Amino acid sequence: METLKFKTTIKCMGCVSKATPFLNEVAGEENWKVDVNNPDKLLEVTINGGASAGDIVKAVQEAGFKAEPIH
């Protein structure tokens, strides 16, 4: 298992709700979380083999937000 971190434009719980179906599809339910209290609006995703950082960025973009990997 690997945990990926992203700086996002997901600002509030309403935004999280909007992004939820997209992130659930690519990462799986319970495998991701967004800290909207963090200044970077930190998205943490636990990868179990299937998805890549690019897949996560694409899913966030499809939801209408931006995500940038943090290395």
C-alpha cells in the first residue's frame, strides 16, 4: 500500500461531496480523505495497486477541481 498526497482546490465539505463519486470510483471508498482545514486542502489517497497519481488528478479534475501531487 502506498499513500499519495495532493494539494487541491477542494475547499469545503460540499466540495468533498461533489468529488466523492469520482474519487470513490478511482481510489475506492474509504481509501481517501480531504483535510479542508489544511491550507493546502490536502487530499490523501491510499493506493492498493490499481490507481496512479495521474488517475487521481484526472478524477479530481472531472469533479471540477484541481489536484497537484506533493512529493
